[in-house]
Amino acid sequence: MEPNNSENTMTRLSTMGSQAPLDLSASRRSLAMKPVTKEVPSAVIYCEGSFGQIDGKTANGLVRHSQAYRILSVIDTRLKGQDSGQVLDNVSNAIPIVEDLEAAVTRQADIPNTLIYGIAPSTGKMSATDREVVLDAISLGMNIVSGLHEYLGDDPEISSAAEAANVKIRDIRKPQPISDMRLFDGSVSEVKAIRIAVLGTDCAIGKRTTANILARELNARGIKTILVSTGQTGLMQGAKYGIAMDAVPPQFCCGELERVIVAASHSDDPDVILIEGQGALSHPAFCTSAFILRGSQPNAVILQHAPKRAHRCDFPSMPMPLLKSEITLIKAFADTRVIGITLNHEAMTSIDVIRTIGSLSRDLGIPVTDALTQPEVHLTDMVLAAFPQLRPIPISAAE
């Protein structure tokens, strides 16, 4: 090898972490905006012990949608031999789960181009075992992509090994120099596109997945839409516009997000700009949602919620907030409105989902859907109901 640079409505849809629908139509089997070609670098995702769970959210997202890398396999000994699409969404995607790096490499004709560290531990750091896997991949001539808070490129041992092997290390969360960052100046208010932030009531709740689906479906309906990524996974997936918000000094967070949104507006002239949310505005451990609301000045918010999640992930003593309280907080904090609710259906049956959609719609007086299990049109109609000016004008009416 040469290195190179049947539906059962009472079946529970998932456990805490990934959202696995009972079935998806052929048109919904990929969240990708366009097919990934062989010209795109090949990659193996390392996600030992975490695939399909909350700490595996980076790997989960890349398996569902990736334009920057052609995913060949996922490493997780617990699930070896299974199809990663089946694990996440009950739909085969031909991306196998293998037991280790050797198995991932030997099943390919050529050494994969890249190893992606697909775990997002709450500590932001990798284990000693993970470190050995990274070094082994470098010795094979594989580039490394990491979204950790510790920068692998600054690690003496890893950086020296990478230099010796002539491979690259891509630290997604490493920000540009402060001298190149900018403060908020209000220019986002001049953006003509409708700005919609996809926020949530907790972290790792499906905000990015819902935003990807919404962007794809709005574009399919002729409404030019750009998704601005605000986290490491979206940047790994190949987002054209984005910034790892939690790696930016707080003083510059609003300005840096504003800069990216303004750039997207000037370069692409979209009808809609979606902004990926992070954490939750009410979550005491995260400030990113506050910066996103301030920096993007959204015209509207779509709020992602997991009705069966009892507590904030990684915080077992911290109960999940009520939807009404989160909506009230968002409206008090920013001059915006919540136009719809999207569900994370973890630990729910399909019957639970339908009943919850009905009850929440009645209680809140706004549309509710599940981006993964319900028809996509429900998601786009949520936007069109709030912004009817986006509806395409029928040819007969235009003449």
C-alpha cells in the first residue's frame, strides 16, 4: 500500500445520543448537499467506544453528512462488523465499523488519506490510548484532523512525528491570530438575507443535523440557503462559511460570527442564512448561544428539544429546561421570535413522536416537527409560514 496525501411503531427510536428513525425514504438517506466524489480526500474516523453516543457526535455527523472527506470506515471495537448507517439511522450507508486502525487500513487498496479524531469528550482532550492511534496513523502517512481543545499541532511528539512523515495536522478549533479578529460593528443588520438561528435546549441535541436538512430542503425548493457552521463538526463536514465559536476569545465572538455572515451575504447573495446553534442559552456551562444571538441578530429561531431527555448531558443533577421557559428566555435576550420546534426523538417511540408533535403544537401555538422522521416539507413549511415572501412566485402569476 502506498500512502497518499419493517417498521414497528413501538420500537424505541434511540437511546440518549444519536437519533435513529425507524425508516427513511431513499431521498432522505443522505444529508449531503451533493455526492462526495473520489477527488475528495478519503478518511477513517476514530470513535472508539463512542460511536452513536453523545461523545461521538463528531463521528455521527460526518457519517451522516460530509463534503470535505470521503468517509471509508469508522473505528469502534464495540460495534465492529456493523454498518454505521444502520447504527445511526437504521439505513445502510456502506460505511463499515471496524475494530481498529489496522482493520481500517488493510481493507483499502491504498492507505487512507486522513484519520479524523471523531470523539468530542467533555474534557476536550484525548486519552493515552487515543494518542497511540494518532501516532500510528501518522507513521502510516495519514494526515490528522482533530476538533479537540488541545491542539495536536502544538504537541511536540505528535508534531515531530508529523513532520518526519511529511503529513499535515489540521486542528479545527485553532483560531486565527487575535490580530486578525474583529469586533462586532453592527454590519450584520445590513444583510438582506433572512437569518434563522437553529438553537437547542441542550448540547448534543441535533441542532446541526436539523440545520443541514433544512438547508438542503430549502435549496431544493429554489430558496437559496447558506448554512453558517459554528462548531468543529460542521467545519469538518466542509461548511463553506463557519467558525469554531468556542475557540474564539469572548471579546471577539460576536464580531467573528458577524464577519462570517456578512461574507456569506456578499459572496453568495442567499435568500436565507441559517446559523448553527451551540449549547443552550439557559445552560450555565455554555455562553456560545448568547454570542450567536448577539452576533447573528437572527430574524427567527428554530428550537431543537429532546422531550425524553431528563437532564442536561454530562450534568445528571441539572434537569432539562421546559420549552416555554427557553422560548421566554430567548425572546427576552434577543429581538427575535421562535417560529418552530424540532424534536430530537431519543428514547421515543414513533407514537410518542406523533403525540408530542400534536400536544406541543397546541400548547405553544407554533409548528412542531422531527427533521429525521417526519416529511421534510414540514420543516420547510415552518420557515415559509413565518416568511411567506420566500415562497416562489408561480410562473402564471408572474406573467
